[in-house]
Amino acid sequence: MQENSFELRLLGEGERIAEQFPLAGQEVADNSTVILYLEEILSEDESESE
Amino acid sequence: MQRNKTHNRKKVVIFFTAVFAVFMVLVGRIIYLTAIKGDYYTEKAEELHQRERSIKAARGEIYDANGVLIATNKTVCTISVIHSQLTDAEKVIQVLSQELGMTEEAVRKKVEKVSSREKIKSNVDKEIGDRIREYDLAGVKVDEDFKRYYPFDSLASKVLGFTGSDNQGIIGLEVVYEEYLKGTEGQILTLTDARGVEIANTAERRIEPIAGNNLYLSLDVNIQKYAEQAAQKVLEQKQAKSVSIILMNPQNGEIYAMVNLPEFNLNEPYTLNIEIEENLSSEEQQKLLNQMWRNGAINDTYEPGSTFKIITMSAALEEGVVSLDDTFSCPGFKIVEDRKIRCHKVAGHGAETFVQGAMNSCNPVFIEVGLRLGIDRYYEYFQQFGLLSKTGIDLPGEAKTIMHKKENMGLVELATVSFGQSFQISPIQMLTTVSSLINGGNRITPHFGVDVRNSEGEIVEVLSYETKEGIISEETSETVRYILEQVVSAGSGKNAYLACFHVGGKTATSEKLPRSLKKYISSFIGFAPASDPQIIGIVIIDEPVGIYYGGTIAAPVMRELFENVLPYLGIEENYTEEEAKYQTQTVTMPSVEGLTLRKQNH
């Protein structure tokens, strides 16, 4: 991840990455924002989703 | 004596008069039957001595937008026996059971039945039919007819539909365009004896069938395949129950692709695409088949959630009850009558303009806007936008919007409807309405059928569809496009952002009923280029496992689709100066799921 200029955004708490977006294998710009959902994911209300 | 003679003469006269009268009646009857009713009885007599066998007409073929054949006919055979002409019944039973893969018992039952003609099996492969013909068995008839064949198997299965054993459309476009596709059956007329059994070695009279016309669609096999792959990928990744994608031209309603995963094999439409328990009753199996054939994008409704804010936004802007820089305050909820309706962001979005409210997909902003419109005006816009009617798509079984009756609508209902809750709508209705709001305000009819051509390729009919102009003004439509572009470039829809194509769109996450089940529908509606939309699409992911936000899981699917489909449609990349400055290389996203933060940093 650090080889590229991805901007990482961590959602939730914990050490283990439960899910990632964009998904593995997708073609993305090398300066994209990557969201990593950690093991204990925050509730919808606390997240920044709609 | 004289008296007796006179009496006898009278008797003779009466007798001959009676005979003459009877004779005249008979002559009259003969004249009536021959001269007046002659044609009728000749026809009846011919009917009695003739046996008709229909010859299936070749059903019209279906082609995609590029002329790729997507539904055609395969020659198959119907095997039958004429009992009176059989000379070696045992050999017939042995050959037919072996070639047709039937038990000897089943074949024997049919062969030994005394009937004018007994059908053994239909839809038999031509190669098998040819082999049976080579045995030259007396009394065995091999007639050629057609079976529908779909070269791409499951591609667009719920759109194309399939035909039954009588070659008649059962679901999908095959049903809607039946009249154009079916053609006219031919006939084979043979002579029969008094028992109705065909007379051997008499000439057959044939009336040749007329092939059906060919149907040309807007569906593009390349786009459809691409959309199916994208849907399959997200279906597997999110272990979702189903995924639907529709891609359409928002200017004229031509549909490029419609995916409803899981699809099924059109060449084996009675084979379920799921594992089933053994000993399932035929009723239960039929129920599962009906479910498998169901086109969710047309036949089902869902609670749209935040994508419906596009409708509230359009009505409010058109009515002039809100402007782009109106300011709102979101404390994380809004009180309507006795109800506290929460925003998805409990802490609240704070002060925000209307555009920011749309970018944040803020519920209190849209509740306020809906309340400003009021029940009467909002309801008028439902009607004006065409939301309360069906879209008129050329597919069967379209579901209607399930909306509160106006008289039952209070302020709480108005508030929830304003941000897309408490009612149900079909995906095609949602997409069509948004198309009409961003295309300049023309309500279009979504469709697949473009024209009908005969076997020589000459156009027989150009299919036309209704358009209702001016459901909103061009100015309002332009403003809606601007807001929705902001939603994608810097708001909740940013995962659909493509620097070079100026995408507009709106995300949605709706909780399925009952809410306690915590099952969700994630969706995204996007269009591009925002200034002059040439394509619009909807992605709906039903019951994703894990992360379920529309902006997180549905918007990237649309981004990936647009990235590939827009260049394919010849839509040129258009970078702003700012975007060109920051134009970067693309890389393949590595997999970091399951890793710990420390490991991934190394």
C-alpha cells in the first residue's frame, strides 16, 4: 500500500482488516483513498456513509 | 259395384299423389344438398378423409444492437408412429427405445395404442431423427420442426425469456413480441380411410409455413456481458442474495443491459439454478422455477432509500421552495409531529447548504424540503413525474409503485417519503423517473425493441414509444444534474467518481422490512457525462453480507462499468484543467483483507 500514494482511511477499531474498498483486483488511480474496515466496525450512524 | 270402383280410383289417386309428393320432396332435398349446400358438404367430406398435421413455422430471430444473433431456432424432430402401417412392431419398439433413451415399456405403450397417429417424442435432436429415418421402419414418421435456441445460454435470460414446447413465448420479450415472432404454421394434409387411419402410399398435400419476423433490440451483448461480470463479482464478494443492474440511454429509453443475478440457462429453463432437496413436490418445484424466472428489476418493488431524494430535490427546485444556497441545520434528527426522525449521522451534519445536504445525503434537509412542498403539491409531482403509473416497458408483469394514498398521507408519511422510506417502487420505475429528471425533463418509456424486420432484412415496423415532454423545466433538470455531479465528485457518491467522464449520481442504503432483521439493500444510480447524459445506470445489491452502504459497495460497481462502457459507446474523456494536472497512473488494488494493520504497513 505504501509503495503507492494511497490515502488510507480506517473505519472501526482493532488491528485486523475485515474488508477493504476498493476491492482487491480493481484498477484504481494510484492516489486513491482506500477505506479499510477494521474488525470491530463502527455502526452506520458513526460512519460517514449515507 | 259402380260405387266400389269409384272408391278404388280415389285410393289410387291418393296413393300416387302421395308418392309424387314424397318424390318431389326428395328431389327438392337433393337439389338443396347438391346445388345449395354442395360446397359445405364437399368440405365436410374432405375433412373426414383428410388428416391435418401442422408444420411449425420458424420463429423470428432476435438480434442485439450490433446485429448479433441472441435467439434463433434449432431444427429438431418429432417422432410418431402410424399403427395401421406398422409391419414389425417389435423392431420399432427396440429401435425407438434405444435411440430416444426411453424405456421399452413406455415406447410399447404408445406403439401398441390403436390410433391414427401416436406421438412418441418431440424436440428430438436432428441427428437422432436422421438416424431413425435411416432404419426405414414402416409406420414410423420423422417430422422436422423447430426448437428455440439461445446461443449465449444464460445471457439476459430474464429479459429474453423462452418458449414452450409449442414454440410460444412464455416469459420476457418472447411473450411481448409473440405476434411478430411466431409466424404462420404450415400444414401437411394426408388422406384417411373411414376409420380415420392414414392411407399408405397416398400423396401428401403441404401448405408451407411462413417464418416469423425478426426482432432487433437496443440490448448490447458486449455491455450485457460486462454488466453480468460486474454483477457476478459483487454478488460473490458480498455474498448477496441477488444483484440487479440496468444500463439505459436516458435520452430515449433504449436499454443497453439488464442483469438480474442469478440468471438461468435459457436452453434448459426447467432446470433450477440452485441445489434443491430431493422429494420436492411438483408444486414446490414450480414455485422455485417461477422465482428463478422472475425479473426483479421489473416485477419486484423495493424501498429505494436515498436515491429517491432526487425526486424530492427535483420537485422542490421546480416548485421554487428551495434554492441551492438555502441553509439548513442538522442536529442529527428532525421532529415531525410526535415523531423524532433520525439522520443517518447521529451527531448531525450541522449547518449546511441545500447542495451540501444532498452531498451528505442528509435526511433532515430532505424532510424539511418535503414539508415545504406539502402533501398536495408533492402528490401532484408524483403524478407529473409518472411515478404512480407503470413505465410501459416492453416486458410483462411490471410492478406498480406502492405509495400511500393521498388521503392517508400525513406529515410523518410525507417526511419519510421525502428521503425514500415507507413505500415501494420497482428498479425500472426508479431509473426511468431519474432519467426523465436529468434528460431535460422528458418522461421516456424504457424499452428493448427497436424494429422488426423480415427474413430479407427489410424493416417491417419501427417500434415507437411514448414520450411526455416537460415534466420539469430544462433549468431544473440542469440544476439537478449539477447537484448530482457534486454528490459524486465530493459527496457520498465519490466511489463512483471518474475524473474524465463527469459522473453524476446518488447512493442509497435501505433497511429491508422488518427492520429488526437488519437486512439491507445497497444501491446507486449514476449517469454520465453529467452535462449531457448518454448513459444512466442503477446497481442494486440485495442483502449484502458485511459492509452494506450503497456508497461503499454499489457506487464502485457503477464506476467500473462506466469506465469501460463509456469509451465503448464512443463518449470521449473530458478532463478539466484541474483534473488533467492531477491525472495519475492506475494500479491494481492489492488484497489486504485478513492482514493486521502492522503487517500491511510493512
